Amino acid sequence: MIVIVDERTLVIDGYKMGFNREGISSAGFDPLEFNEWIWSVSPNDLSAVEAFLISGDSQDLALPETIKKRSSAPVIVMSENSGLQNILQLFSVGVDDVVRKPVHVKEIIARMGAIINRQQELAKEFNAGEIKIFLDGRPPVINGAAFQLPRREYRILEYLVRNKGKRITKAQLFNVVYGLFETEVDESVVESHVSKLRKKLRKVLGYDPVDAKRFLGYCLNVPSIN
């Protein structure tokens, strides 16, 4: 999920629509609302945020510092001021990237992926046994072959692989797939997505790699490849 911070509802709505077309959930705040939210949101909910997109017209230098105290997700600033002093100030308070307005959502996603790659020691892929996922948009590879999945099932698999061995709650998966503030979709829909994903994985792997425990959530357990 990407969190957008801007004073203008029209800007937030435009980027939300763009990210939705790319299969990425998002949420938007004006700066005052965001400052209240970032200090009140739980760590579990915050873990669903993949990047923060801040408008350079509305943010102050304290905002990136606040985000970095609570999250390691990339902070990208959209700015109309391309002056060197302004850019240096932004980087000095923890901003990960500065982009010139207007900027397409596909460029933001690419920049976000590049930052995450650097943060994770330039990892281009994540492996869990015979399951391999990529950060460049390619479909996952399972047992050596490309494996096409609907985008929501892919997002769930990606999150499970990146957190292999950890117990992931249904709420965490819902937030990753639908966003923190989705109210028109029931959280139980995650169970259906996971069930379909498990059947497909069981068919290609020969076993069910997802351990599901009621009230506790899901954990990806796959044997290591020597």
C-alpha cells in the first residue's frame, strides 16, 4: 500500500486511481490528518505501507523525519521546486527520492522498487524453496516455471515469501491487498484469496506450503533448497 500526502483531494484521488489500475492499494491524507495518523497507527498496520508519496507543495521538513521514526518504507517527495538547495534539504531529513511534478504512477512504482532494492542489499528477487518472486513485475517462478496468478493472489504470495517463516495475520494480508481504509470489502475475503492460492500451490508443488491457524493467521513454510 502507498500512502499519499497532499492538501488537494483532487491530487490524492488522481493518484489513487492510477495506483489502483496498477494493482496497488493506496490511501490519502492531508498533512494535518497524516501527522495524527502516523503517530496513532499500530506497527502491524504500518507494516502494510510500502512507500509514502508526499507533495512538495504541502509538506514541511519535519514530515519525513516523523515518518522515518515510525517506518522504514521509502519516502518520495513530489516537488515543483527543482532548486539544488531545496533538494539537498529534503535529502538531509531522510527523503529517499525527489521527483519533478507531474510524475506518472509507473515511474513512482519503479523508483519505489529501486529504493527497496537498495535497502535490501540490491535484491532483485526473493526465494522460498521452489518459489521465486521478482521485484521487476515478472510473474513468480515455481519449480522452475513461470506461474501466472491474479494480481491479488500474487500480492499475497509476494508478502508471504518476503516474510517466510513469520506468522502473518489475516488483517495484515487484507491491508496489503486492499489498503488500510477499505470499508466496502469484508476482511474475510482474504480467506477466499488464500484458499485459491493454496490450491494452486499444492497442485504445482505437491504439498501445501501455507500453514493456516485460526485466529493466528498464515505462515509460509517451505523446505530449503540445498
